[in-house]
Amino acid sequence: MSTFNIPTKNEVSENNQAIFNQLEKGLGFVPNLYATFAHSETALANFLAIGNGKTSFSAKEKEVINLAVSQVNECVYCLSAHTAIGKMNGFTEDQILELRAGRASFDPKLDALAKFARNIALNKGATEAAVLENFFEQGYTKGNVADAVILVGEITITNYFHRTTEVAVDFPVADVEVATI
């Protein structure tokens, strides 16, 4: 049970209230995990600055990273959120389960990306040479490596924050055990 409450718009600073308004306008609601960042005057804005930054990856590729890393970190909140977002980006349920397991038999390029993201997370950045070589063989670049590490870091932040706060999941709940690693 979480000892962290989910603050309402009236319980956060004016700066965070403005961010809540933007989130409500863009997403239709303020996800519980984002609201919980608002206990800090700066954390929510700082996190969103990372998340809204430019990247060389498509929205679909970002979800590959989010799903593979969230599974490694066993974050039910992020697995739930990114399962929903993955479906919005065109992945099927079976594809999402594969991506969570760090593979994509349905697409060789996404397979290389899923394996790369999973390997980074499992090995705390000490990527295996064969995984990196496969990543490059599928057309990814050194610039993509930099962007992938940033994205792994971004999702790891939310994974760790949820694992610490255990706030309620406000997405259809994914089964963490489905895609065992």
C-alpha cells in the first residue's frame, strides 16, 4: 500500500497546476504517476522536459523501448500505461507481449531495438557487443544509441518512481508476469 497520496490540482504549486492543465488538455487527465511527481516543485517539469525532448525514434520505436525496459524493471504502472499506448501506436496484444520480453519476431529492426533496450536495462548499460552489432546491422546509428540510452533513462525514472511510491495504476492493469524474462 502506498504511503504517497496523489495530489489534486488544488494541492500543488501554481507551476504544477499549469502543467496539470496542459496534461488535462493533451491527455484528457493527469496520470497518477505524473501527479505524484508534483509533490516536488521541480520534478514534474523536469521529467516532462526529458519526455518531450526530440529523439531520432518514432513513437512506435519509443514504445518498444518503454515496454522492454519496464518489463525488466517489473513496473506494473509503466507496463500498464505503455501497453495502452502501444496499442494506440498500432501494436497488437501479442506483439506487445513479445516486446515486453525483449524481442519482435514480426519486425527485424524493432527486434534489434527491443533486444538492445532490454540488454541495456539488464546489464546497467554494459551492452553486449553482439547486441550492439545487430542494432547497427538493422540500420541504427551511433546517434540512435545516444537517443536510446536517453529513452531507457527516461522510462527507468518512471519505473523506479512507481516502484518507490506504489501509487494506484490508472490504466487497464497489465500482468507483470505474462512476459517473463
